[in-house]
Amino acid sequence: MRKKQDRIAFLFGSDDHWGPLKLYEEISRQAPGIALSLEREGHGHFFCCFEDGSTWVAHHVATLINDQISRSRSSD
């Protein structure tokens, strides 16, 4: 993970047993260059079951992709 930090992103929920905050903290310590985000709007692990959660995550991922594109263009 450390070698590909600039290509990895994780999204954690504040109350998600599949991706506990302990894992968020461990990743941030061991690979500080990885994009870590914490969803705080309460969509939960089941975000994809509801339109508002799906829309929120789609927007979040689009932002990550656009940021990556911008960074790669500025480094060229």
C-alpha cells in the first residue's frame, strides 16, 4: 500500500463494522499519503440501498478522480 499511496483511497463510515475506525487510524499511521475520508452524514454501510447515499458516494468518488486528474496534469 505504501508504494501506491497516491492511487488508493478509502471511505469509512463512523459506525461501520466492515471498516472500523481502528482500521482508519492504523492506515493513517502506516501509510499517511493514502486518501482517507470519513463519511459523517450518516449514510452507513448500506449507502447503495438509497438514492441519497448513492448520490453522496458518487459525488465523493468523482471528486477524488477529478483531484487525481488535476494532480497528474500539474505534474506533467
